[in-house]
Amino acid sequence: MTSKEIRSTFLQFFEARQHTIVPSAPIVVKNDPTLLFTNAGMNQFKDYFLGNRTPESRRIVDTQKCLRVSGKHNDLEEVGVDTYHHTMFEMLGNWSFGDYFKKEAIEWSWRLLTEVYRIDPDQIYVTVFEGDESEGLPFDQDAYDEWSKWVETDRILKGNKKDNFWEMGDTGPCGPCSEIHIDCRSKTEREEFDGRNLVNEDHPQVIEIWNNVFMEFNRLKDGRLQELPEKHVDTGMGFERLVRVLQQKKSNYDTDVFSGTIDAIEKICGMGYQGSDSREDIAFRVLADHIRAVSFAIADGQLPSNSGAGYVIRRILRRAVRYYYSYLGSEDALLYRLVPVLSEQFEDVFPELSNQQEFVAKVMREEEESFLKTLEKGLRKIDEVIRQSQGGAVVNGQVAFELYDTFGFPIDLTRLIASENNFTVDEEGFEQEMQKQKNRSRAATSIDTGDWVILKESTGSQFVGYQDLMIETEVARYRKV
Ligand code: ATP
Ligand code: MG
Ligand code: MG
Ligand code: MG
């Protein structure tokens, strides 16, 4: 099956079960101060779960563009290094708002994977929530019973609260989840070493593909759990991972989701992608990944900029530029030339990109060219520091700040380059330099990019450190005093 067929098969399977197909929400979140980017299919339906709005249909199916580079979900450092975490990915989801529950959700996910997609049941493990007495959370017996109708019971594994209990925040709807993991190793390998020991262990061939969340409780302010009057199902399946399983590849990047982009990069750079762990191959994967995140963010209205969500996009783009400059031998803007490949690929499902193809490419090209102007000098600067360093493999705060301020290096880029040379960055020193600049410009804003954290702004505020340097290098966190 091609990736297009795999996607439409998912949508049609649930459509045939009375689900309404709805479009993806934009990747950039504009109306929710608690979230910068959509990071899961459920974001756009949050108000349905909270009871603030009534859905037009109790059953929905979609594919949602997600971005996981900030807050609770930050996969940026895995991207390109591993073969199955992306910055931007599609999350396929089926939804029940107070309609069907565990029985149907479990049966359908099993039937879809084994009968329609024809995944060998011997490759599948499922997990159910084991319970947590200290919090008064019960073992998910219902899910276990439903699964045991389909799966051999020794393939139903118990999972802990971290992996198998979902909460929107400190209060509100929550519930156990059941995940589906696929063992992509060969039959011989599977017989030799039991795959259940590899589930949730970051094994590159034993990967989580689908999460089924069963919202059945409401967490109250005092921590108690109340049963919800209406129970909901929220599922999320990683599209690129599913394609990789079905196309029997060793890596998401070997599927037809990425091959067009990788071919195009090969042509532009005159290099071949080998799928290895070399820096060049990592660079190929990073580019193939980052171009998607940046393209869709711009198409959804988030231009690269110096703060907030815009800076996240700028950071991703600059990271990609440095990868092609350093490892693929390209000194000219390159990413913008990949936009046509993506827009054609996604024309049927996300037309927002093909509709604005030229605009997106133009913005990208300008961004690339402007960073390429200072990149070389910045790289020379950091090289010098690394070569001249006597004792202490640390890039000091002033240098990190100079790289940021003069050469446009986001701190995570400096950190990445430093770590490639077994150096660390004096982050505290960098923060202090930042703070000095902030004090100079008296620009004090406050933002928290945690997943569901309310944004607070205050005038009488005291600097309490950076919340997450991976996310916002220049946005400090303030606390009311
Ligand atoms: P993982 O443990 O692999 O990081 P997760 O538990 O964080 O995944 P969920 O929040 O349960 O993921 O999201 C639902 C599904 O979305 C996952 O089962 C997976 O298939 C997919 N997914 C999650 N993160 C990514 C990512 N960064 N890139 C691609 N697919 C992802
Ligand atoms: Mg994760
Ligand atoms: Mg997981
Ligand atoms: Mg999960």
C-alpha cells in the first residue's frame, strides 16, 4: 500500500463505522494561551471533553498535523538520530464523544490492524494500565477483558502511570490508555529474544504505533477522581510509523512518506543517502523532517520570528540550515527548493500547502539566506573556542550569547554543535547574559510553553530562570512577587 492508500484506508474504515471525517486543525494554535502548537489529535477537541462545547458528531475521524518540539512533548533531539520520532508528524485518530467506549475501540483497532492492514498478530503487543493504588487508580480490567477476546493474553502487558494513564492537566478529564506496539524484527529474532521485554524501551524495531485513551474520570481540585457522566475515546496513531510497519521498512525515512524529499535532497547536494548513522545521513533525515515542520507552520500562518511560536520555527529552520551547510556541502539556500515536492505530496490531504506554495518557499528562502550570511562566521567562532579551549570542555556563557546575539545561533544549535565536539554549554552564564540584555531593553514578557499551563503576565515580576531552553531561548519565566 502507498502511504496515501494507508491514510485513506484509516479514514474510510472509521467512516464506514459512522465517523465523520473532519480536517486537521492548523499546526499553530492561535486561540489557546496554554499551547503553542498542536501536539496531539485531541487538542482541537479539548472543549468537547471539557463539556464546554457539543460536538456536531459523536464520532469523528481525522489525521492531525502535530508538532512536538516544546513543552511536555519535545522530541527534537531524537529527530534524525532515531528513525521514528519526527518534529512534525500526522496523528491518525478516531474519536467517540460520549458514544462508544472500550469494547468497540479495541475491537476496531484490532480488526483494522490485523484484518485490513494485515499485520501479523505475532508482531503485536498491547498494554493496559496496571493501576496505581497510591492514587486510587484501578487496574484497567475492562480493557484487559476486551483485549483478551482478540489477543493472546501473554501479549497483553501491564503498563505504568507514565505510559498508560492520560491526564489533560492537574484537573479535568483523564483515564487509562492502551497502547499498541509492533515488533518489526524478523521472525527468527523474535523467537530468539522475547519482544515483550523491548516494549517501551526505545528499541528501534519495537515501536509504539497507536494509543487508545479511555477518558472515564474527572480529576477534581482536591485530587479525587469522579466518574465522568459521559465517557470518551481519544486515539492517536503515528501515521509515518504505521506506513513504515506496513511497507516493511527499517526506518520511517525509507517509506514513500519521505523518499520524494530525500531523493530531491540527493539531487541538489549530489550525495547519496545510505540510511546509516553517519552525520551525513543524520543530516538527510533532519532535513527531510524539518522541512515538513517549517513548511506546514508557515502555511498555517506562523512566520519565523524572534519570539514565541515564531522563534520555535526559526530555530528548527536554522538547525536544518546548519545541518546541510556542515554535512551536505551546501552553501546555498536549499530548503525552499523542497517545498514543491511536499506540496505535491500533500495536495489531496493538506491543500493549505499547495495553495500557498510560492509564499511558503519565499519566506523560507529569505530566512535561509539571512542565516547563511552569519552562519560561517559563527561556526568559525565556535570552532576557535573549541580548538583553543584549555581544560574544561565548556563553551562559556558570553560566547554562547555572542553566537546568539551576533550570529543568530539559537542556544540549542550552539548546544548541538558543542555536544558533537564533546563540549557542554554554560547555560547559566548564557542566561545571565540574556538577562542583562533583557534588563537593558526592559522587555519582560512571560510565556510558559508547557502543554496545558495558563499563561501569566505580571508587572511586578522576578526572574526565576528559563523554563525550558530547548523551547524558548529568549523568553524568560517570571514569577509574581
Ligand atoms: P513515544 O513513546 O514513541 O515517544 P508517545 O507515547 O509520546 O510516543 P503518544 O503521545 O501516545 O506518543 O501519541 C500517539 C502516537 O503518536 C504514538 O503512538 C506514536 O505512534 C505517534 N507519535 C508520538 N510522537 C511522535 C513523533 N515525535 N513522531 C512520530 N510519531 C509520533
Ligand atoms: Mg513521546
Ligand atoms: Mg510512549
Ligand atoms: Mg504513547
